Amino acid sequence: MKKIASGLYFLGYLVDRMLHAFRPAAAPRPVISIGNLTAGGTGKTTLTCEVVEDLRKSGLRSVIIIRGYRARRSGNYQVFPDDDPVLCGDEAVLLALRTGTGVYAGVNRVKSIRKTRRNCPDCYVLDDGFQYYRLKRDLDILLLDAMQPSEDYHLLPSGLLREPFSALSRAGMVVISRSGEADKSWVAFLKSMVRTVRPDIPIFEAKTVVREWLDLNWKPVAPPLEVIACCGVGNPGSFRTLLERNGLVVTDFRIFPDHHDFTVSDLIGMLNTGKMVAVTEKDAVKLRRIVPDEQLPEVVFPRVGMELDRSFFDTVRDVAGMSLGGGM
């Protein structure tokens, strides 16, 4: 049955491409897309933060364009750090809070770009944009998660692929995330699979690192030693692995659905235990609104970054610095 369902999914994918890939819109400034082939988390948000920060250091101002998945607000809108993540989308609020740059959300990302015309940036960073065919991109960065098993590389619902693996031929660069946590032979195999599709494509390995620990007051704290952990992300196993690889003892680990809208009842049995509660940064933007003020220091999260070869950022900067003009 799953093979039949995957076949039907592939037909739907072909129809979607034919409908939306015809005459994509051109933005007035370079567009850098950060996306993936699979459903679930591969590190797109983390890489988006790294790219935006590096562009800022180079003197280039970027604006992030994001769908705003699971946001209750409709239309196209700018997202600010103190916005409600349930209303505007948890990832959108996280990006606004962490990067300090303009973030625009909405299903129609072409309309979001039009909203920036009065204060046009040097470039646009399109979060989760690999399958957004309506907009021309100047650079497609594709992430592959080194921690995903081989069975994930089948079309939905048999696996986690949104489109065939051969679709990576559209990418300009491939980043293998969490490569430092994976078996080296599997990383080498992933690279060989990429090379069968695009022999000349640049491939970069990205190592996940913890930059610092913060509490729900967004104040730096010392790394905890023993924690109760919970998360509502696409790849919960990677969060537990991150904690344990950084020396934390996880005494309890609770998993919620991706983009979960936390309530106070979800936290029963976790607060007031004498142990710190470790969450992801994406979950923290929601939890800070429901955890009582006096208990905000009890909940902590690791601010995660990615380490890549300098040449990756140089390439992104060169594309972002192009002056194209025109469009829209």
C-alpha cells in the first residue's frame, strides 16, 4: 500500500511542479534558498541564522522570507521578536528573535518579498525554499541530515522524501548537517550518492555545536549536568543525542509533535523537581509565554550553531552581494 501511496504522491509532485514552476517570479535582489529534500528537521533554521549573521558581518543586510508553518495568522506579515509564536509561527518568531533582521511570513512568499520594497535589503534568505517553485533563486542550498537512516530516502509516505533524490540536481551547494555525529562511512556514502546526481556540486560538512546555554529570560546560564528534557521538533532523537554528546545526563525525555502548542498541563511533573528542564530553542519561544515568571530560570535551552568551511560562507556572500535589480 505504501508503494502505491508513494506513486500517487509522485504524480501529485509532478502536477505541482508543472503548475508552479512555469515562469517563476524574479525578486529585486538576490535570493538564497535554504531547504531540504525530506520532511522533518535537518537544521535549516540553524543554518539560516548562521548565513544571516555572516552576511551581517560582511556588511550585507538580508531579510528572511518564511512560510510561517502552523501559524494561525493568515496573509503576509512582518514578524517581530515579541510576537506570539502560536499566531505567527514558532520558527518565524525564533528567527526574528535570534537574528534581529527583518522576517516576513506567509504562504505566498512572492507577496512577502513585495512587502519589503520600501526598505529593500541587499538580499533575501528563503527559509525552507527548495520546493517553492514560484520564485527564482540565485543560490539553492540543500541540506541532507547525516543522522537520517537510509530508509528515509524513499518518497512519502514510504520514506521522508518530499521529491525524488534526483531533484538535488537543482541545488547549487549541498550541506551535510550533523556530520560530526554520524558514522564517517555513511557520510562518505551520502556524498557518493550526491555525486551520482551532480558530480561537480560543492559538498560541505556541517558540525553541530552548542554556542551557549540560555534560560527562558534569555539570560546566559552554566550548562546543566542533569536534566529532564522535552521537545516538539521534527527530529527529537537528534536533540537527545545533542544533549548527551555534550555531557548531560537525561533522566526523562518527553516527545511532543513537531510545532506543538505547549500548555501548562504539558509541564506537569517537569517543573519544581529540583532539576533543570532542557528544551530546544524553537520550543523555548513558546514556553516563555506560559511558564510562570518565577520558574523561567528552571527551563534552559542550548543555542545551537553550525561550523562549516569558510569557503561556504564566501560563496554565499558573493551571491548575496550581486546587484541584480528589476523584478516584481
